[in-house]
Amino acid sequence: MGYRGKVEEQNRARDLRAQGWTIKEIEAELAVSRSSVSIWVRDVVVDPQVWAERVKTRRNYGWAKRKETFERRRAELTEAQTAKAKVVLGDLTDRDLLITGVALYAGEGSKTRGEVGFANSDPRMISMFLAFLRRNFVIDESRLRVHLYLHEGLDLEAAVLFWSELMRIPCAQFQKPYRAKPDPSIRKSKHPMGCPSVRYSCTETHRAIMGLVTALLTSEVSIPG
């Protein structure tokens, strides 16, 4: 039995060698010693074209492995950095949320008079803005409106339900969506849930927010030293 097993291994080793496998690869595949493989395949002639194709495959495999390792390490570093950042930031106080919301609005908010408006495809940004709005101002929830930008071909009903649950705004307060036609020349990726624009028509609230934006952007920054 043992001898026949060795014969089978020898034949398998010779077949693999003829396919362009290296001695090291055959050793790992058959779980035998490298010296044995070397003896078994020493007289096997490998076609140059077969060898070239095998070398090409090994290079591609090597690149795939390097890419996989790089992406894994990058993910680990990102996770570690995020964990460290959460410790530094801690839980947001009411003042932290106020300043964060004002900064968000300064960059992404509508500057049109009489209307508070904020649009973003990132659910986290939308959630944080609404938390800022609801925490710092008296809001008539029935006057909140959502205008959804969604490419044609994507599930409108699913998108509306997603944003409605996230924002805690009834579907009935969603206005007619804008269905964009895909344009490959502009962008290839599409947000499956689209980009919502949250609007609240209130001159007083908009004026108050813009006052905070102005105060933030004109604040003096203390620079140590």
C-alpha cells in the first residue's frame, strides 16, 4: 500500500511538473519532501510555452495575494484609528452637537432665505443634521419635507422607506422624486438609496442657523505658542 502510494505521488508530481509547477509548489501540494520531488521530476521536460503561462499565472496570483494583504492591513489600520478617535472624541455633549451641526450646515446646508435645507447621500450625515435641528430648535415635524434624487432603474419604494425610517419622517411628506438618467460619462457608481434633501420652510429657524454659521466662521481660533 505504502509503495503504491509513493508511485501515485511520483506520477502526480511528474504531471504537475509537466504543467509548469515549481518544485516548491509540488512539495506543498503533495506534502512530501523537496528532495523527493526533485528526484521524481528531474527528467521531466517542460514545454517553454507552458512554463511561460505558468509563470504568468504565478505572477498574477502573487499580485492578488499582495493586494489582499494590503487591503487587510489597511482595514486593520483604519479600524484601529477609528477606535482611537472614538476614545479621543468620547460622547458628544449638547454643545458638541451644536457646533458640529453648524459646521455641517456651513458646508452642506442651503443658504436660501426662509428655508432650512440639507442634502447628503451619507445616512450618518443626515442623521447628525436632523439630531442637531431637533435638539436645538422647536420644529413642527409636519412641515418637514424630503426631496429624493434617485437614478432611474433603482428601487424608489425601498429608498423612500429607508430614508423615512432613518429620518423619522412619514413617507407622505416625501415630495415627487427626481429620477436621473444614468450617464456613464459622468459617474459609474450610484447610491442605491439616492440622495435626499431635507427641507424645512421657516424664516426664523433659517435666520438663527445662519447667525450661528456666521458666528462660527468669524470666531478667533486660539493657536498655542
